[in-house]
Amino acid sequence: MNKNDPMFAISPLDGRYQEKINDFGLIFSEFGLMKYRLLVEVKFFLALSSVGILPGKLSKKEIGYLESLAENFSAQDFEKIKTLERVTNHDVKAVEYFLKEKMAENKMKSTVEYVHLGRTSEDINNLAHAFALRDGLQILSAKYREVENAIAELAQKNKKTSMLALTHGQPASPTTFGWEMNVFSNRLKKGLKMLEKFELAVKLNGATGGDSALYAAYPKVAWRKFSNDLITSFNKSEVGLKFANNPFTTQIEPHDTYRELFDIIRGLNLVLIDFNQDIWSYISRGVIVQIPKAGEVGSSAMPQKVNPINFENSEGNLGLANSLCEFFGRKLTISRLQRDLSDSTVERNFGLVFGHSKVALTYILMGLGRINVDEMEMRKELGDHWEVVSEAYQVILRSAGVPEGYELLKEFTRGKVVDKEAMHSFIDQIAEKHNVSKEIIIRLKKITPENYIGNRNF
């Protein structure tokens, strides 16, 4: 047996759900981290060349070779770095040595000592993680948008579908199913806008934050401007996560923006947990029905069951992702003195948030593809609860000068299920007792649980 087979995976992300998240493998894996580290080392080296630090000028061929090396990082390159790491016991140094070896093989030996010049590992690592987060967010954001679009479409389709609302679990003033879905759609849109505008703080300023070694060796170079210019150059694309240089750091960037980023993701996921639970409740009430799938089993004991498993699975994965989001924010913003290394192993788990979130989003889409709104059941629910129009009645009666309009309705309806005949009989009694105009009586009797929905346009 192959112990690396997905069936032996400890995490379901690498086993059961692997096909749903395999696009994250090239980004958040060990391979991905090495790839991004090499990319940062190459970009830094080329930036040194542009400010005249290197002995001589790099040729177009040499620049092209280095760019190609970073862009076409291979499994063989990764294995070579891991071989070097077994000697160095330091993964970033292994990347540095790998790049130097490749440059020497390409007749660039005279410049190899400028690789990683004046840098600390965290200069490379924080930027590598930033590139991974940028690429990962492009995939995840697209999935969030897909879900938001599906919910918005459901909202539009049911814009005029009246539905009994429940507040505190009790029948309340009616709503529309489209309105309820539109609320979720708008909440997601706000979170996605926050992601689109977000800037991640990164650093490139040496072992304890002041670029001391580079200022000592090259005092005439404005190294803070150099770092800012290089980091800004990474934002050439109009789309995707933006990087912002933070010149005021210890050895590590303080990671406050990690907390902010994962808080945005956590917020989006909380909206979707709320959504899953509401859909689950609608299915339980019978106002949403699930479409059975041929051959599928809902329960090992009860043949009739069609369980809302897609929404339940999504809820569980969102909860897992959010527990990590909260932990990242709490853990990574704290580091002893100039730094401690406990952040390094934690940052390697960023992909788990993305993986569990994407699995959750995938299951929501699957679930939405297998439900129908039961308008007949919604109308039946409304017809069984005429007491829910008492809010409208008491306001109209009070505005018509009927004393204690609220109290009269409270006495008649509180804790009771009331039908149409009873409500209309109540109106007639009040009208006779308080001399209510015919116009008000007509207006009251025109109100039904189905049409009492206020302004639900969106």
C-alpha cells in the first residue's frame, strides 16, 4: 500500500475533500511556500541590480533566466531545496543556496554573494506568505462571489413570494422569501468589498527592522525607499490583494493585518453559517423542499429521509475555518520581544482556512442546486396565522383615534392562533363600539397575511 495515498490522509482536506480544493495545493503546500520564497529572493536580487549594487550590469539573458527560474519552479527544484535543507536544517537558507547553485551553473558566479544580501529569513517568509494569500484569495473570493450570486438569484426569483416570518421562533409580521435571501446577499457583498479593498502589511527591513547591515555596507542607498519601491512594484495588477510596506517593525511584521484579513474571512463565514442554519430551518418547516437524488440514501435506518446534508456539511466546515481564523488573529499578533519562532509553524496552516472555507462554499452551491421553494406551503402557513396582521391593525386603529388600540389587539390575539373570520369579527366589534369609519374598516379588511409585507423592493 502507498502510505501517501489520500485514503491515509490525516486531514479530510487532503483525503475526502481533496478534489474540491486541489487548486490550493500549489499555493499553500510546502512546495508552494518554497516557490514563493524563491520568487521573493529573485525579485530582491533583481532589485539590487537595478540600484547598481551588483558588480556590473545583468544582461537581458541573465534576467530572463532568473525570472524563468522563479516562474517555472518544478518538483525537481523543490526536491533539490529539500536535499539542501537536510544539511542546513534551515529552509530559507536552503532556498538561498539553491538559487546560488543555479546562478553558478548559468555562469553568474560573480554575483551569487548578492543573493539574500542583508536580508533575514522573515523578510523572505512574510512576502512569500503574502503572495500565497494573494493567489489563494483570488480563488476563494471567486467562490464567495459564486455563492453570493446564487443567493441573489434565489432572492430575485422569490421577490414576491410571501412567507411567514418568525421572531423568537414565534409567528410574526410576514416577509418575503426573496427579502430574506436578499439580506444574506447584501451582507456577503459588504464582506467581499472589504476583501477587494484590503491591503496586507509586509516588511523588508532586515534582522531587527532597521536594515542595519545594508546601511552599514551601503550608507548612501536609501534602503527604506528601496523596500517601499520594491513592495509597491508587486501591486501592478489592478485585481487581487494589495501589499503595503510597513517600515516600522521588529524582526517580524506585527501581523495586525493578518488578524484583519482573517476577521473579514471569518465575517463572511459567519454570514454563511447564519444562512445555512436558516435554510435548515426552512427545510424543517417544509417551506423549502429538497429534490431527491436517484440512488442516494438519506438515513441508514429511515428510508423516507432526505437530510439537508449539504448545508450541514457547509456549516461544520465554516466553523472549523473560523476557529482557525480566530486563532491566527489571537496568536500571530503577539511575539516575544524582537520575535519568537512560534509564528512560523502556525503560518504554514493558512491553507486550512482556505480549504475548509472552499469546501463549505462548494457544499452550499450543491445544496442550493437541490432545493425548491414550496409556495403552497408558505401560503398555507400564512393562512393559518391571521394573528400576525395584528401589528397593522393596532397601528391603524390608533391612528384612527381608537383608544388603547394596541391593548385591544393584545387581549384578542396574544398567545392565540386566530383565523380570518375571527379577525374580521373583531374589526366589526371595534368599529361599532368606537364609531370607526367605513373607510378604515375596508382598509383593515383588505389586509391579509399574504399582502401585509410592507416595502420589500430591492
